[in-house]
Amino acid sequence: MAEKVISSIILSEQLNRFVLIMAINGIVAIAQNYAIGRDKKLPWHYSADLQFFKQTTVGNAVVMGFHTWKSIGKPLPGRLNIVLSRSANIENRTGVLLLRSKAEVLTLANYLNCDLFIIGGADTYKNFADVIEKWIVTEIPAEVVDADTFMPKDFLDNFEISETKELSDKLQVRIYDRV
């Protein structure tokens, strides 16, 4: 009997080496009035936030909607860029993958050996809200009165703050874990 238990433990440890640990995270910069965009672009430019975004997402996969892809204009280096669109086509580029549905993204995620970051826009955040395990939120110390894209005020319901980081430019990042 003891030999079976030991064999099961050894097999379990061997299998654990092949299990890919992957998290689905939302990452967003948000103004005090929940604004995240204006004219399909970020309505601010904070180098500290851009550096934090890069440092956090490099080496991972990023998922974005087609409009976010167009606003960025090129693949984000050092990341697998997944563009989500039901109808648009994009030119074939290294490091860019066009997928048509959330289900396709989640299927692919099972084979990734990295984290998956949902990076926008608003519809993509909404589409993945039920599977996001962690939110990484940069708080922009202003309101954007002429914004046209917003996060829902309840997007952090069922999440609790787990960490706070101070960035330069008077920015603060709060990390929320699903409860």
C-alpha cells in the first residue's frame, strides 16, 4: 500500500512539471471619472505608466481589441500580441495573432507558458470580465471631461486590493485579486 502512495506522489510531482501556470489579468489606466479613452486613444501620456505597463507585460501575452490594436499601430515588442476581432483582418506580422472569439483566446491560454494580460479596449475588458483573476489599475490623478470610453463603475466588485505601488508622475498602481 505504501508503495502505491509513494508511486502516486512521484507521478504527481512529475506531472506538475508539465502543468503550465498561467493567470488572466486585466491591466488598465483609469481616470478619476473612470475614463480610459478619447477618440480611440489614451487621453493622457505618463511615461511612468507606460514603463510600468511594459515592465509588467513583457514576456507575456497581451489581448486587445481591434481598435486598441489600431491605436497602438504596431506589435508590442517582447510579447505575443493577440488581436481580437470578429470581422477585421490584419496584415500578417511576427508576434501577432488574430483570433475571432473569447473562446479561442481561452483555448490558446491553456497552451501558453506565460500570463495573459487583457489590455483593452472597453469591449474587450467587458468580454473577459468573468475570467479576469487580477486587476492591475493605474490611477490617473485627473478627470477627463471629454472622454468617450469608460470602465464600468462596478468593474472591481468581487475584487479586493492586495498591493499598492507608487510610480513617479504622482501615479499609483493598485492591484486587486478576485475574492
